[in-house]
Amino acid sequence: MNKLIIILLLLINNVAFGQDFKVISKQLSEQEINSLFTVNIKDQLQLDYVIHTVYQYKDKAGKHFIILSKNLKQCQVQDTCFDAIKVHCFLYNNAVFDLEWKLNDFIIPDSQEYTITHWTKYLKIEDYDNDGLADPIIVYGTKALNDFDDGRLKILVYYKNKKSGVRHQNGILDNERNTQVDKQLYSLPVTIKNQVIVMMKNIVNNGHGIFPHGWQEAMKNNKLKFDEN
């Protein structure tokens, strides 16, 4: 009986600790980035693209860094274009970087896409389910001949370091637009799913994407694919 009471007290303490722990994040300045991620460190961590933005955050697992980088390419459409991006998330402890997750993506070869970049205005590092651990949401997209109107976009959630998300193809014509949702996304805590829906609404309102008619109902019904057909 005493052992059972101790176990229950430990569980209660862990839950309370998670609820009381506030996730704190910030975007590093260029000076902070250059000071922390020297040439040697970048070589060690295999950060071979140009670092665009770095976010530092702290949750109950420790201190983390999310590094957004992209690869410069020649471009005649606008001043600066990128053909690939990477995102690395490291846990930083005792001056050691441990890779937790990473992603990389690129423009579709031989397509009308001419650049891909992180959409940092939508990036969120918060604890949506109140367990003391951050639930980063990364958003990025491409541009094609009609700017955002026929590019692609992705909304990726990293919950307990596992990825799930929404992948969308924009299009000028209704039948060119389609959306795919990972099955795992629908099993996430409702607070995280709701945040993804909020982001999708903001993307539409800001003219960065047009989701198929009835997309909100499709998300409510846990559909994995939906389009205008």
C-alpha cells in the first residue's frame, strides 16, 4: 500500500510540474548566431546551408535550438531565391548539441517553382497541451510563376519529436488545389489540432494559400485528402 501511495504521489508531482512549467522562447540576434554557431560548430553539426534564423527555447526537457537554413540559387524572377531548406532541432546540454529532429525540402525539379523558404511569421514554439514540453509548428512554402497562387505549403507539427502535418498544393484553378493531412495529426491533443486550423485560417486570410472549399469540415471529419472535385 505504501508503495502505491508513493507512485501516485510521484505521478501527481510530474503532472503538476508539467502544468507549472512555462515554455520560454526567443529569436537569436545575428551576433548571437555567429557567436554560438561558429564555422567549427557548423561543420560538426553538418549545417551546410546558410543559417537564416535561430530560435532558442527552454522546456522541462532542457534548452533547445531550432535552426532554419536555406540554400541560395541563381534566380531571375526576384533578387534572392532558394532551392532547398533545412530545419534542425538540437537539445543543448553541457555544451553538447544532440540532434532531436530535422527536416529538409526543396523545390520540385523541372517545375515552375523557383524558390522555397520558411514562413517564420507562422512559426510557433509553445506548449499547447500543457505538459511542460514545447510543441513546435513549422510552416514553409514555395513560389511558382503565379507567386503563392500555384506554389506549395506545408504545416508540420513536432509533438514529442515526431512529425505530422498538412501538405497543400495551391492552384489558380479550383481543380488544381488539393490538401493532404497525415493520419497522425488527428491523434494529437485537440489544442494542437486547433492551432493548426488557426494557422490554416491565417494563411488564407494573408493570401498565402487557398484550401479547397469545405476544408474546415474535412478537417473536422478527419479526412486525409480533400480537393475541389
